[in-house]
Amino acid sequence: MSQKGDPPPYQLVDPNPRGKKRKDDPPVNKRKDDPPPSRPPKGKKGKRYVHIWHCCACGKASIGILVESCPDCSVSRCPYCRTEKIRVQ
């Protein structure tokens, strides 16, 4: 049995009865037609690089690192094939 001041067992209790904003509360839009808040810009973007390799058998250059064999001579990339890291914008 419940005592005089206890809420009934089926009633939900508000964990924040005073309505104060807490750190872990999600942001609330003032109006329904407002877009959700966007992330602030991250400043400078990091430098981007690509890795390429040069075939040691035929001399074909600028082959993407994910390509397993040379498109010209079909020889697989080996330890003697030169690899390069190139900065792209």
C-alpha cells in the first residue's frame, strides 16, 4: 500500500521538475519550422593525400595504390615498385 505522499505506482515522475536545462539535454528548437542546429565549421580542413605507385616492369606511373596489378603490363606490384604519397587539394 502506498502512503499519503507517495505517487501511485503507474504515475510517471518528472526527473527534472523545475525545468532547468542540464548539460546532457538535447538542443530544443524554438519554432517547429526552424532547421535543426548545424555543426560549427571546423576551421581548416586537414591535408589530403593519395598514394600512387610506379610499375618497375614497364615504367607506368601514377597507378592508384588500390590497383593490384599494372594496367599496361598486368604485373603485380612488388617491393621494387616505387610508391609515392601526393598531396591533393
